[in-house]
Amino acid sequence: MDFGGFGWAYGAAGIGAGLAAIGAGIGIGRLAGQAMEGIARQPESTADIRGLTIVTAAFIEGVALFAVVVCLLAMIFAGGKIPSGDQSVEVLKAPFEKAKE
């Protein structure tokens, strides 16, 4: 199965989507930790901190979702289709097999 050298594009799009998800997870984790610390220091401002935390987490998730969509669009436009099942393994192996030649 020949993907015309687009195996790197598929791999890069997958890595980009994964990094976006990891970055969002780290960001929301730090946000929640700092919010808990703020609530522990000033319990009377719990409602304000909780509201700001939810809004900020939504913005972080929005950016992560946008990044994943961009990566998927890059994958679609690079090769014209998204491989599935066994095809995705072949797509990721193709650049390495060409490098061996």
C-alpha cells in the first residue's frame, strides 16, 4: 500500500493531537491544583474561584479541541483520507521502510 510519502504527515498529525491532549491535561491539572490552594488560603472566596476555574478550564479544553481538529484536518488534506485499522500501521511504517532502501 503506497501513501505517496504522506506517512510522515499522518504521524506528525497524530503526535500533534496527542501533545495537544497532554498539554490540556497538564494545564487543567495545574489549574485545579492552584484553585484548591487558593480556596484553602481564602475559604470565603470559594464561589469566585470555582467559577473562574470552570471558565478557564473550558478555554483550555477549547484550545485543545481546536488543536486536535487542526491535526485531523492536516491528516485529511495531506493524504486525502484517514486510514483506519491495519492501514494506519502501514501508513506509519511506510517512511521507515523507504528510509531503509
